[in-house]
Amino acid sequence: MAVKRHPILGRLGVWRRRGFLGLTPAALAAAGVACGPSAPQAQGTPQAGQQGKTQDPGTPQKGGVFTEAVFGDAKTMQPLLSSDSASSSFISNHYSASLFRYDPETLKPDTKYGAADAFQVSPDGMTVTYKLKANLQWSDGKPITAADYKFTWDKMNDPKVEYPYRSNLRFFESMETTDDKTLVFKLKEAFCPAVEYSNINPIPKHIFQDLDINDNPLNQKPAVGSGPWLMQEWVKDSHAVFVANDKFYLGRPNFDRHVYRIVADQNVIYQMLKASEVDEGGIKAEDWAEAKALKNINTYNYYSASASWVYIGTYMKHEALSDVRVRQALAHSINRPKMVERIRFNLAKPLNSIFASSSWAFAPDVPAFNFDVAKGNQLLDQAGWRRPASDANGTRVKDGKPLKMRIFYNAGNKEREQIATVVQQDAKAIGMDLEVISEEWNAYLNRVQKTHDVELFVLGWSSGLEPNGSQNIWRTDQAQNYTGFSDPKVDELFPKAAAIPGCSQDDRKKMYADIQKVVAPQVPYIFLWENEILGGVSNRIVVNKMSKIGYSYRMWEWYSKTGK
């Protein structure tokens, strides 16, 4: 007997509790700045390094403190304003009542670990309905109800609120509540990631209803939450302390406290791990060989289905960079294979496109700007930038102005410092003079995201599983379009790819391939590589098993073998 397919989302239409057949999972987080926002089968399976070398799960222990070292501080504790990974990490501790979570193996929405008990998509695909679990509570004991989700949704759509992902909601007509436990989302038209983008993580209406979402004290020191740990203390650029929430709807976490040690230099994280001063932290590629031999930590290395990648952004409204030939010339001057070898010790994959190779939307045949100094020089000649007659190797000049620009990176990030320095040296070969400048994390983000007083900048993204999430980077005037990139075809194709009738992955993939072939040759980013994720965890800590998204999921289940 043939299986009837849903006209928009596939094999849907019945209530689902422990999973969801036929659905294309979306971004685990829309697209985060990874300095710090798909298909059912994401390609590229994580490969565990030394996971389990001393692991003995035993019986989960209650109590103790888990301490994590992080590079760079959060900007906000307001979920509706967050767009960086440091803020998202803090927020996920305090606010964590999203309607569903993704199964780490199937990558499909699963309500087992969500606030929804079940959800349903109507036969015409134009309505998504959720039923909330019973006994959901805020940390102050008040019930979490449909009204909180409705309030949050309305604020997400309020143009006065600086919500960075509002463009993802444009396909929705409305969200209504029929009772305290029922949420009903209605669509204007077919939208393939409809379920994913209706997955709200609410803020408490009774706390925020009379406050300015953009500016209020609770954005830095929230009083009421829904997550496994609640913020107790946050000292900027020093530490943040979260304490266990007895009212967390999935059960009190095993650890009494989750502490973040905030550092300004990546080297400090590794030294803390070695000295057992912290329980978890990222490891630089140059330290990886030594880290694997340490007796006090378990090491993990993998390529996540939600890929992490690095790029050099070009602010295209800058006078020199407004010429695509200048951007292409710089891209040709960079010896990426050598950088991967020397900076990442081959623990990375070169990247040429807006989607990493793990994405089902990845197109392998986009234009690539391989290392070619002669081509770079030729492009600058064509663009009218000339070497001084007195110095054949000097800085190029046009209309009396030297080809001189700044390249920024966030201070303390040794890998990005190396990238900026190598690019500075490589650019000299084509007559481009770059000044390398480091800046404190939040000031750097403000420069890139707000003031745009920048020419070149080194950043990264932790990409999502649903390719539509990246439209916020590439469509004209979107919140995370930091380069000023604008192309009418890209503006047109992103909405079409998200709303294609039937939501065939093959049909969507063709459109995303077209998008990549438009973006890549314009070089708004000089794509560098996909990172192999490298991390270490104290061997006293028992984490979840390695999955397609790594091991850092459902952290409330983690525990210390000793209970300390």
C-alpha cells in the first residue's frame, strides 16, 4: 500500500511524541556567531577521538560542581536579543522550555525532551498545533502556559524588539492559543521548515510584560527561568555561576552548579584543563597531540552535522572592496592548504561555499579561489591598482590612494591571530598592505555587527542543519548580513527554496546550489575551512555518548563519578 505524503512536509499529519517521520530538521540554532546562529541524514558522521578511554558510566551521582572554561563573555541573557554563541550558552542554562529538541542521532524533532507533549501538522500543511506537557513551571513556581509562548511569539514579531531572526517568521500568518496547553501556528503559504521555526523557547510573560525587551535590568540578571540551571551571579569577563533548578520540567540536573570561567586567551583554557582547574574546554589544534596523552581528561574530536567553519569577512561597502576584483585577488593570494596544515595541523577541511560539506544543501562545484598569486596580481592590474614605478614589490596605488586596509580579529584568539597574520603576509605578494588589529570580544562584535567601521574581519559560524537559516546572512539588509552583500537572485531564491511545493529535498538542493553559485564568485566571505571540533572533558565527568552533533547535549544528564 502506498504511503500518502503530506503536500508540504512529507509523511506528517498525525500526533507525534517520540519522534517525527518525514521531517527535514532545521537549525539546532539558527546561525550563531561562532567566535561565537536539513536533511534527515546529514552527511559527515562525527568521529570520536579518545572518548571513553577512562569512562566508566557507573551509577549517576547527584551533586557537585561542573566548571567550564569559555573564551569570551556573553553579551546578553535576553533570548530575544541573542545572536552570539557565548550568550546562547548562558541562556540555554536559564531558559530551556523549547517545544521540542532534536534527536542527536536521527536529527529529527523529538518531543521527549521538549516542553510539548505532542504536535500535529494539518493535512494541508498550513497549521501546526502543539500540546504542552503537564506541570510545566517557571522557577518561581508559576505555571508555564500557552500564554507565555504567545507573549514570546508576539515580541519576536514586534518591530520595536531587536529580534535578529524575525525574517525567518515571515511565512507565518499567526500564532494563537485555544487553551492553556494548546498552541496553533497558521501559515500564509507552504513553508518547509515550519515546524522548526515554530519551536519557541519562551520568556515569562508575568516578568516581562511591562518591560522594554530591548533595555531592562533582567536582560543581564534574569530573576525567573525555565532551564536546568538558573543564573546566580555574573561578573563580566570573570565568571558566571548557575545553580540547579529544582523545578526544571525534565528533572533537577545532577550537578548542583554549572560554573563558567571566562578567559581572554585560548591558551589559558588548555592550561586550566591540564591543571584540572576546569572540567571542560576547547583545545587548540597545536595542543591536540599533547592533550590526547593527558591522564586527567578525555579528548573528543569530530566533525559535527552542525558544522563549524571559519572565514574572512569583506565589508563590501568599503571603497576598495566594493570592486569584486579586489576581493577575488585577496582570495587568490591566500594559501589555504598551507594554513590548514600549519595553523590547524590538518584538523580541518578547506571550504569554498556558504554551506559546509556536512550539509545536504552543499554544492561541490561552486567557483573556488585557489592559491594563485599571478591571478591575484592580474585582477588588481585590471582593477586599476598599480605598483609604484620606484618599487615593483611595493603597495599598489589608485587615484593617489594606497591599497591599505585593516583586518580585525578578537583578542586572545590565537588561531584567528595566526590567520590574520598569515593573510597579512600573503597579501603583500599582490601589493596589498594589511594592518592587523585585535579587539576585545564584545567591542569587536559591535564593530562588525553595528558600526561597520571595518574592512576585513576574521570570524566563524556554527551553522545549522536547515539551510534556510543562513538566509539571515545572505539576503539584503538582514540582521546578520555583516558584509553588505546584496543580490536580487539570492533574495528571490532563499524564500523559494524554503517554500517549494512538496518540499522535495532534491528540488530544494538545486535552488541552494544556485544560491551558492551566485554568492561564491562575489567573495563577500573568503571561506577558509571547516573545523574539526576538538575538546577535552575531565575524566571525573560522565557525558552523553558521541552523536552526530557531538557530546554536548542534554547536559543536565551529565554527572561527576564522585558527586563532587
